[in-house]
Amino acid sequence: MSSRHLTESPTLEQRARRRVALKTGFFIHALVFVLVNAGLWLASTVGGFGRWHGGGTFVPLWGWALGLSIHGIVVFLKLQGEGMGRRMVEREIETLRRREGQ
């Protein structure tokens, strides 16, 4: 990896687009979760099949809820950690420059 590559950073627009893509992906995942499970609940209530209480027929809902939660945590931690990662890279670049200058 060249030193030129290390010092080049994405433009503000590129960073903003990446952040929007991360958030949009999570919100689409959450919307699909709500719509599918609302549809299953409605079918269960109106159609009289399955049951929503006691964790019976709809146990996959809990696994999906866990997956959605993990997706949300990863997205929002990644967005929060973006600045920290950038600062760490900048510190390492400065450290390497000082060492090479000695």
C-alpha cells in the first residue's frame, strides 16, 4: 500500500453516500420485517391458523428480530466509529512519518 493511498480520503459526498446506503439498508430491512410479520399476524388472526403467543408457530420471528437488531447495532456503531477510525489512521500516518524522518 503506497503512502499516497493512505493519505487520500474519500470525498465528503462519497462518505455521505456510504452513510446513506448503510442507513437505507437497515431501514429497508426493518420495513420488510414489520410488513412480513404484520402480514403473518393478520393471516393468523383472520385465517385462524397458527398462533402468536407462547412462541409456538412463529419462533422464526425471534431469530429474525435478533438478526435485525444485530444489523442495526453494526450499522450505527460503524457510523459512530467512522471518525474514530479516521483519527487512528491519521495518527498512524504521523507516527510512520516521524519514524521515517529520524
